[in-house]
Amino acid sequence: MLKKLAAISLTAGALVLIAPAVASAAPSGSDSYSEPPRVSVDQPIIDTCEASTVSFGAGYFLPSEKVGVSVSGLDAGDSSVSGNTAAADGSLVVSYRPPSDGQGSYALTFDGSRSYTATITVSQGSDAAASCDHDPAVAAGTELPLTGGGLELALTGGSVSPWVLGGGAAAVAAGGALVAVGVARRKRA
């Protein structure tokens, strides 16, 4: 009876600890795992005088889809956004320039066949708004190569709960204690 209980406890503990790794595992060099279209923000933290580009990979939006882009943050109405029509392959490149007196976080919300929100933080760095030598219009966006190579997993925002890890560790410790008690009993008998 004690052996069965120890075996069940160890198996349950191993499953609790291994399950998150198995759930997020992708075979290397295989196309059997669906690759999500990629999204990248070239500069998530910029100065007032700089621009940032948000790039969506092929297939993120429908071909030639008009994507609604809205900006929220301090004086967001004075910021500039360019490029809201997806390419023939469903990719999209959007350039963003904050307002001349902008600072803090700005949320760029994209509403189309899929939704996405990119956060860009604007700091008052070495270039003050008065020393910006540019037209407040958005700089021409260019296609940036998407970062990363090979097979990547989707960023879902999920993480392993410390409760799950603690529960698994407790189950393994309890199973180990049961095995130790069983060995000690056998030696005495």
C-alpha cells in the first residue's frame, strides 16, 4: 500500500513539474507547430524627437485590410501615425511619432481582423522638444526585418504559477518522504 502511494505521489509530482514544459514545447526544425504571425516594436522607448515603428508579420491582418489605429496618452491627438493599410500578404508597418511635448506611455491600439496594443514610452531625453529639427510628420516607415530566427512560440502573456511549482515540489517531497519511510521500515524488519 505504501509503495503504491509513494509511486502515485512521485508520478503526480513529476507530472505537475513537467506539464508546463510539455505544453510549451515545440519540435525543433518542424513545421508541425503553427507559427503565429510576429509583431515587433523597433524602439519601445524613445525620446520626444524620435519615431518608432511597429511591424506586423505576414498574415497578421487580411490582405489589403484597412486597420484602425488609435493612440492614447498625454496629448495623443498631436501625435502622428502613418501606415494603416495592410500589404497584400497581410503584413503592416506603422510609424509613430509622439507629440512635441509628449512624455509617458502611449498605447497604440490596432483594430482589424485581429487586435493588438503596442505600448511606446516617451522620455524627455537629451533632445528637448524645442530642439527637435524635424517636421512633426511621421518619418517614412521602412520594412524592418522581423527579429528572431527559426521556430518561435507565441507570446501569450501566460506564465507558470508559483502555486503550481510549489504544489509540485511539495508532492515530490511528500513522495520522497514516503519512500524514505518505507526503506527505513524495511531495514528495521
